Amino acid sequence: MLTIYPSQVPVQTLQHYLQSAVAPRPIALASTLNSNGDINLSPFSFFNIFGTNPPTLIFSPNRRIRDGSIKHTLENLQEVPEVVINMVHYGIVEQVSLASCEYEKGINEFTKSGLTPVPSEKISPPRVGESQAAFECAVTQIIHLGEKGGAANLVICEILVAHFSEDILGENNMIDQQKTDWVARLGADWYTRVNNTSLFEIPKPNIHKGIGVDQIPKHIRNNPLFDGNDLGRLGNIEKLPTKEEIFQFKAKHPQYNSIESAKQFLSQKMIVEAWMVLLSTNK
């Protein structure tokens, strides 16, 4: 395993490793303006949601590595502490990339990128009309973490208004992930997208506690046919089937009598059935 120490490598090299490993990262397409009313639009992938009460987003327009200078977005926020964080989907990703160019101060990236400014309801900066989710935010705090190139400036934002396109809504006006096509950043020039070919579900433990991998019998836990995901899924059951349930299953489905059968059930997220097979074979 490659081991590096941040203090012993150039900042540019460290950034390559961090951005390539801490990924994918959602993109905040931030629209701001300065005290003269000049609009700026720029994407940032050091970004995420950090709370819902109050609803809090944080992004970081880091200092430029080459010279330690700050970006126009941060300059604007220090003058007018308001921002619209527009989410990025595949349909606008090339325009978002264009907006990341380091245009001269005062240049409107809405104009350069061809994206449409739409008036916000509660704050001064406009939102992006093409964005499928946009958050009008008040900036509550900016935390500066240094003055050298690459230093973070954590912009803590409270969501005042949230806008969602009907194109991504499903039942009960909730967001349907299968209708989204979000884009996220990786390292270097790489991106990834969320669509039906990349989506998958994992049952999330909430009230009920899984038995844990440590409670899986050793002959199952050590079987090379099962990888870590298989064991995690097997351990995410609240309680094992009873002897009576196993007997009834075996009588009804005698054809399922191998580790391979259990593996197949696991691939179909049928955890109880997988356990039935494993406990009925008992070898």
C-alpha cells in the first residue's frame, strides 16, 4: 500500500490524491454577486449537506494553489453574504465546466456558459434556470483555514428557499432518484453520473439491529465464495430463521441446497431465503 505524508509532498500532488480518492463529490454551482451587482457563477466540488435543522450546506472556494489568491466567489460573499447553490445534472455539465474558466472579474459566467439566470425569491443572486435543484442561501459564517495556496474557506450556508424541477419528482412530490441524472466530480478531468445503470439500493438498518458479521457461523464466514458485501448483507438481519421455518422452507424448496443457491438469493437481496439455504445445508 502506498503511504504518503501530507507535509512531505507538494500541495498539487496531495490534491491529486485527495480529489481522486475522496470521490465522487457533488458539485455546488454557486451564483453570487458583489456590492456593485456584478454576477458570478462558478462550480465547487468541495461541497455537501451538513444538517437539516437548520438546513445547512457548506462549500469551499479554496485559495488558488499557484499563488494563494482568493476566488471571485469568495470576494463576492464577503461583500454580499448570499448564494444560490445550484445542483448539476448531466444535461448542463459542459456548460458548468465552461463556467469554471477563470474569467476576469466582472465577467458574467451566465452569459459565457449560456445558462439562464432566474430571479430568486429571498436573496439577490439569481438561480440557474436549467438546474433541477437550487437552494437560495444566507451565508451565516465563513471560516478561513489558512493563507497559503490550497487553503480552505468554509462557507456555511443556511437554506432559505429550495426549488426542485418537476422533472425529478415522483410520487407525493418526492424526488425519484431514477429520474435524476446528477453529476459528481472525481480527480483530474474525470466526472461520474447517477443514472439507472449506476443506481443500486442497500437496505438501511434503522430501528432494527443486524446480528453482525461476528454472529455468522465460521464455516459460512470463512467460505471464499462470500465477499465482504455478502457477509455484510447476511449480517444485516435482525434474527435468524427458526428451526421450524427452516424445515418448512427445505420441504417446500428441496432444490435450493447449496452455497451457490444462497449466493444467488443474496444477489437478489433475498436475505432470509439465503439464510434458509445456509442453515438447512449446515455444511
